[in-house]
Amino acid sequence: MAHTDHILIVDDDREIRRMVGDYLQRNGLRTTLAADGREMRAALDTSDVDLIVLDVMMPGEDGLSLCRNLRAGKHRSVPVVMLTARDDETDRIIGLEMGADDYVVKPFSARELLARINAVIRRTRMMPPNLQVTEAGRLIGFGQWRLDTTARHLLDEEGTAYPLSGAEFRLLRVFLDHPQRVLSRDQLLNLTQGRDAELFDRSIDLLVSRLRQRLRDDAREQAYIKTVRSEGYVFCQPVVLLGENA
């Protein structure tokens, strides 16, 4: 039997939930509706979900907080499309940094949302092989850091863990898979977000800046990620595969 993708729609607006749910069902998807974070977590705990459509502006726990918590928990691998009423570059970047895979600005057409849902699911299932984490509990070492590719967090020399957002993790994985190689912004966009993503060069610059902060990489010394003028970025630390994290 063919798999029917299951979409969890989280929005405090009942009419939007119903409209989106009805449209997705008419187009061959299975849907579950949730009004808040509590209902979202209950749905995730009781059924398999292929993607979450998550509203940003909700009372109580907002979408950004929910997305950040998702990326730190057991459902970290479920892709997220954010719904936002703010058509502002900074807000979109914050959503990506929290771990969102894409965003749709309200008011939106249900057709556009469906297209983005399908693109994110396709992109998730067809990620470049260098980004597919097939190893169990694998640790990657570089400089004073280790990356736990299962838990998706950084470990410092004392073993303290620092969670990464989805966007930060994908960007770091690209750099670790291509050390000592200059990568253009277009290459980084394609490798981290896929060719279907409608993002922009500025988003990569902001994510690199955020990742440098995570790595405590001085912007002047650039011990980890160096800027190559007019070309892109290069990860300059040696990368060592440390084996499994028991």
C-alpha cells in the first residue's frame, strides 16, 4: 500500500486549520489538526507525522518556541513549515535558525502551501548523500569541539552539550563534509536547503555568523570559518571521525 503523507497543522485559528486541512485532504494528504503546543505534542506522541505546518503567532507557546523545542527533542527530524504574518527577512531567518525548513507568509494560498509542503518532503527524502546521517551515535571532532550527529548538538572539551538549530546543524554538516574547500553561497544554499528553496544569499551570511557564535569563533581571527572575499566561505579546521558515541 502506498504511503500517504501525514501533515500535522498547528494553528490557533480554527478557520485556518479547517481550510488548510480540507485542502490538503482533497489533494491526497492525511491531516491532523492541533490548536496549540499541547495538542501538537499529543498528536506527535500517538501517530507518525511526516511534516508539521506551524503558525508563528500563537498565544502561550508561540511557533518559534515550539519549533526550537521540537529540534531539541525526540521529534527533531520531523520537517517544519512555518506560517508567519510577518514578511520580514529577520523574522524568516529567526525561524530558520530555530530549525524550520521553510516558511509561508500570511495571507497565503492553499496551493502555495501545498507546493511548499511537497517540496520540503521531497527535499527531506532526497537530501544529498553527504548530509544523510546514517551512522548511529557518530562523533565528529574539529578544533576544540565534537559534533554528535544523532543528538545534533556540539560538545566542548569538558563534554558540555550545546544544542544546534536545524539550520545550524545542516550548515555545520556541510562544512565538516567539505573541509579546506571554498564553498560559494549558492553551493551552501543548495546543500543546506535544497534546490527548491527560495532563499537568499543574506540568509547564509546570517547563519554563518550565528554558527561562528556557537563555535566561539572570533570574527577577526576566523579560526573555524574563514570568509573568502567574492567567493564564499571555507572551513579551515582538520576534521576527524571519532567513532560511535556509546
